[in-house]
Amino acid sequence: MSAIAWASLNPQEQQLLTPLHAQWAQLAPGQQQRLRRIARRWQEAPPPRRAAIEQRLSRWATMTTEQRDALGTRYEKFSQLAPEQQQDLRDAYQRFSALPPEQRQVLRERFEKMTPGERAAFAAGAETAQRNQGWQRFMADLPPAERAATRAMWVALGPPERHALRRHLRALSAAQRTELRTHLLAMTPQERNAFIAQLQRTQADPR
């Protein structure tokens, strides 16, 4: 893997990576490649996503070599996840960021004390809880007579489609969830797939 000269970056990439300008030549080629990919995604991202990327890069510029290597390993593992799993992690991070600073610190300290096995179990438990929460939102206040048909519809969806619906449900009121269920049950499978595909497009590009 070849190193990337700073001069070969386009103006937008240089703008984002300015905090790393003085260190750029000392970075490993693999790190330079990862940073350039991040910069390219930043150019296509909506403003809120851009701000989050800028903050992470500013923190990265102050890290030690060991901290950067550990972060790079986590990034490679993240990039190997399915898109819906990546989005679940982004959503979890947004919820974590919204907590008061003292709660975030408590969670960080608790996580740092865990063994690798405990961390994996914690992550798996959080993912299961999130999926169950999505199902509970979808089934909340549902009349018993409609449960069988609704469950059958939910089970027939693939993981990416259920993920898109879970994300959509988080922003809905109880009345809106009821309206959505009725709407989905009245659709043909083809209409339902088209509706969820539109949700996925909107979630991928919220601008």
C-alpha cells in the first residue's frame, strides 16, 4: 500500500484533514487511506453527519499511536458489519452522546473494566434489546385479533426491512404507529416492499 502525499488530496479533503497536516507524512499508508475514505464520505454527508465526523477527526489528531491503532482495529471490524448493524451502532452512539456527561463517564468506566467476553456479551444484549424494543413498539396496543396477521407480516420481512421499520417507529406517536400498522397490513407484499424501500432511501439520505 502506497503512501498518499498531502498535495495529492483535493481541497475538500485537505480542509477536513487540516488538524493532521503536520503529522500526515508520518502516518502509516493504511491510516492515510482510511482517513481519505472518511474525508470522501464527509463530502457527501448532510451537515449533522459532517459535524460528527469533524469532531472525531479532531480527537483522533490528539491520540497516541497505540490509541490510533486500537481505533483502526475497531473501524475495520465496524466496516465488516452489515449496513443495518452499522446503523444500529450509529443510533446507539447518538443516544449515548445525548446522555448527561456524568452518565457517559459511568458507562465508559464500566465498559473499560469489562473483559473482551463481557464486552461482546454486553453488545449482543444491547442489540437484542434494541430489536425487541422495535417489535414492542410495533405491537403496542394492538388488538388481539390483529396480532397473528401483524406477526406474520413482521416475520416475512428481512433483517434490513425490519431495521428500517424499527428506525421509523422511533419517531412515531402511538396513534401514528396504529395508522402505520393498518396501512402496512392493507398493502400487497409488493406495495409493502416498495414502501419500506422508500423508507430505506430516506434514512440513507435524510437531506
